[in-house]
Amino acid sequence: MAHSENSLRSKLGQARGLGSAHEGVHHWWAQRMSALALIPLSLWLVAALVCNAGADYAVVSQWLSSPFTLGALGLTILITVYHAVLGLQVVVEDYIHAQPTKLILMILLPMSGVALVVAAIVSLLVIAFAG
């Protein structure tokens, strides 16, 4: 909107809405919360992997069939992929300047994240219940 000498709105009023879209705050907050959630989940995962180091398939399958273990591992996978997709979206927004490429990547990132989570969860369920 061009400033006109006859406008009744102040310069501040005319400038409002022309700046930041305020979309970044939610994205920033979501990334920080997912990082915070990954701290205890990652510590649990490292401890669990150390405890199961050298275990055979049957032992790991039995360990994975526990509802707590299956839920915690599924949650770790979900939050890790979500956190990664958020981070990659920022990289694409900041460093990919060709609009068609940026649009394609911004569409493919969440879709590939969902595909990865589904594949991982299905794999966990197969190991837990078919093993």
C-alpha cells in the first residue's frame, strides 16, 4: 500500500501487516519443545541400547514387546523425525532460493517424515509381535 498524503492513517498504521508474518514463533517453539522432549527419550534410548548390547533377536523382540518400551521407542522415533523435519524446513527456507525447488522440498519434507515414521512404527510392531 503506497503512502498517500491524503491518507488518514498514520505511517505506523500503514506499515502494520507489512512486516513479519509471525509464523516463525510457532515453528521456533515447536523445535525447542521437541528438543526438550528428546533429552530424556535419548537418555533412555542410549541406556536401553547399552543394556541390550549383544542380545540376540529373541531377547530384543521380547524387550520390544513390552508396552512401555514399544511406546517409548515409538515416541522417540516420532519426535526425532518431527524435530528433523522442522530443522530441515528452516534450512530449505534459508538456503534454497529457487521458488519451485523450495516449494517442492517444503511439500516433500513432511510427506517423507510421515513415511519414515510409518515405516519405523510398522517395523517395531512386526519385531515386537511377529518375533
